[in-house]
Amino acid sequence: MKRSKMYLAGAILLVTLSCTNEEELTPTDFTEDITIDLQQSSKFLSIDEINKIIDKSFYEKKSFSWDDVATNVLWSAAVHGGNMITIGYGKKNESFHEEKNSRISSIQNEFIQLVQEKEGKTKSTLKVKSDDVLNVIDVEVTLLETVRELRATQNLRYLEPNGYSFYQLKQEKSASQQRSAGCDTNGQALNNNDYRSISPGAKLPWTFDYHNIESAWSQSTGKGVTIGIIDTGLSPNQPLLGSNFGDGASINNRTVEKYGTYIDSAWWWSNNIDGPNDQCGHGTSMASAAVAPRNNDGLPVGVAYDANLVMYRGTADVVLDDYHERKGVSNALKALANRSDVKIISMSIGYPWGIGNVEDAVKYAYSKGKLIFAAGGTSTSLTNWYPVIFPASMSEAIAVTGITDYNGGYRKCDICHDGNEIEFTIVMERDGDDSRNSPVLGFNNGQSDYVGGSSVATATTAGIAALVWSKYPSWSRAQVLNKMRSTSDLYGNTSSNYGYGNLDASAAVQ
């Protein structure tokens, strides 16, 4: 079972267990003891010591990578994480293989045999998982010397303690921020000013007008396009994202599929998949923003209300701090990559630093022509210095953030990240009122709700992309993306913090 459930948005607060106050990190937070400990190359470090090293890296470099830590730090984290380490092998940037490859198989076997010899294990007693597509092995490691040998081996791309989930992320104090950004299964009544009624009885979210979405529907409603969403799953209690997916004015024959790749277990080697049903609420909200039907039930409609949906429950919540969440997201990406009908992948989830097996899976999906959108990150003023989070930080992903309806220009939402990697923005918060976000379907039948942060901005952007691809079904990923860029608010004068700015759905489908 996941050790901690920190219900925040698409990504993430960098205030850890080692910090006990509300101030920003300063050099005094990093004691001399850590420097001394690192000189003891065989010392086994505590969780607190490891977390302080991570903090120090963020303070000094605004980033963290397991590649940069001493070997005893990596070993200590692996032992704390269930005696498991993830090996990314192959040549540089050789993330995956699509066909059987004797060279790749030989490299994989060399790593497994090295671990067997150093750990004194046989093939039958060593716990190991290899991937059939990605050049990745998860293997049981207990000894420091094993980690030293692995680091010195040729054809090593990365070595990560993927089971280490003790770098805790501090929750927002604001209840409205927690509701808008993370797990919540309680619905909310909508303010009358936050929607208007449209035929045949749906509610049009107030945010859609800033992106001319209703106007775009005269040209495209997303028909024929399939969006893949990787999140916390779909609620079995929300029929408008299930048996009534074709409700109201939406087409009857559009499809919704849901799958599960997340394993809820304390044991990293477990294979007991937990199913496709949302237990958090976040995934249900994201699906609603992107594809909720144009219903006749007085509930919010989604952007691409005629698009198909494939939902993967790859994670328990939005923070990828658990081995099974990272593996679940990686497996979901591979599955969506291999579906020719899926053109768009939306991920309103993430982590402060890169995760090797997820990065490899993103590259695999990208190689299959998928247009991948990822949340730029959700945080507080305490961590607004941090750039966009992973996987939005990858060049293969399009980073999206949320802004307010401030009429004096661009102003990020209270808990949203900005930065030079952001490509698009979506209006999703009333300026000065962080509880007034985008209206969506609730977790239960008949419910509505509000959701905010860069999470809903990402799902909304995926819906707009579906409108464009539906209008131009023969287009490539590059053509769709270029049309979205060229019709956005800041095209020709991009912002260092907001990229191309607000999307214009109507202009993008002309």
C-alpha cells in the first residue's frame, strides 16, 4: 500500500519532512553533518539524511538527480525502498526496443548476472522484473558493493532507487486549494455565474468562453478522435463517463474504455493490479474536463464532447512518489502508445524530478506519434521558484499551466507553476478567488464539482487538441500542434513564463 497519500495537484510541493517551518529553504537547513557523512563512503544513511541531501540539491541547483549522489546515498535509498533498484540499460538515449534484439538481451542478462553474483542469488531466488519494451530492469539489491559494481558497468543509462517514496510532499493548508488540485470525491454546487445553460440542458463552464470553445463546436466536436488519459481512473458512480457517455447531444456510438495498471501493494514485486476504478476523484475530474457529454442532465459539458476516451488508472493520486505508481504510469504509456486509435495522451500527474522508467515510456509513446500533454505543476508561493515538473519538463511533452481571469494580462493561478517550458495556458480560476475554478462532473451520479490547477488546464488542452484533430483527421502531430500554436494569444511574441499563452479553440479549427 502506498506509504503516504499527498493529495495535491498535477504536481508538487518540494517541502519535505526535513523542513519544519514555513520559510523557504536556506543554507542553514543543510547541516555540516551531511557533508561529513558523504565522506564516509560506506555509511548507511537514514531517511532524514537522504531527504536533506535532496533538499540541498534543490536549493543549490533547483533540480535533483540520483545520478549526482554518492553511491552510498543511492544504496541507502534503495534499501529503504524495499531493497529494489531500477536499471536503465543500453546505449545513451536507447530507451526501448520494439523487436527482439540479441545485443539488448545480452546487456540485460549481463546486469542480471552481475546482481546474482554479487548478491549470492540464483536465477530462481533473485527478485527481478524485466520490461518487454523498455530497456529497464527492476531488481532486488541489498549490498553496497552491488551498487558500486552496477555504476561501473558499461551500457548503464541510469540507476534509480525507484522504491524510495519517503521524500514527503507537504500539503496545502487551504482547503479550497486541496479540493481544486488533488483527491476529492465530494461534489459542490456551482455558482450561477460560473456557467450558462446550453442545449439540450448542459452547463457550459465559464472558463470555456476565454478559449472560444463553444464557437469551435460549429466546426468540430472531437468526433472520431480518441484521447488517452493516465490518472487515478474513472468513478464507477458517474454514468456520464460510463454507460451514459453518449447522453444528450453527444453521439451515441462514441466509446469509453477504462483499464488499470496500478498495483496497490507494499511489495514492489507484486502483480496484483488494483483495477480501473477511481478512488481519488482526480481522474474523473480530468476526464470530465476533456470529454464529458453534452448532456441533458444540467451538468457540465467537456471540451470534446464527441471524442472517445481511454482511461488508465496508473496511479493512486497525482504525486508519483511510489514504485507502483511509476510502474503503473509507465505501463499505461506503453499501452496507449501501441493503440493506433489514440492520438492524444493527457497526464495531469507528476513529480519534482525525472523518473527513468516513466521517461523511457514517454519517449516510446512519442515515437509512436502521440501528442502528449502534461501538467506544468501545482505548488505554493513557498516553491514558486521551481520550474515545471516531470514529465512536463521533457521535450517530448507539451507543458500546460493554469492562469486566472485577470484582465490586466497573464497571472498564474494561486497554485500553478509557470516558466520557460510552458507552451500553453488555460484560464481556470477567478482572479482573487481560488475556490472558483473550472466546473466539471462530480464523482457521483448527478454531482457537479470544481477543479483547478495545471491539472484541469492540461485536460482542457487535450480536449482542444481533439477538436483540431477531428477537423483535420489526416494531419500529423506536428501539424496539429503548429495550428494550436499559431492561433494562440501570444503567437509571434511568446512569453518566457507562459509560452504561446491562451489557446483559441475556434481559430484552431478554422
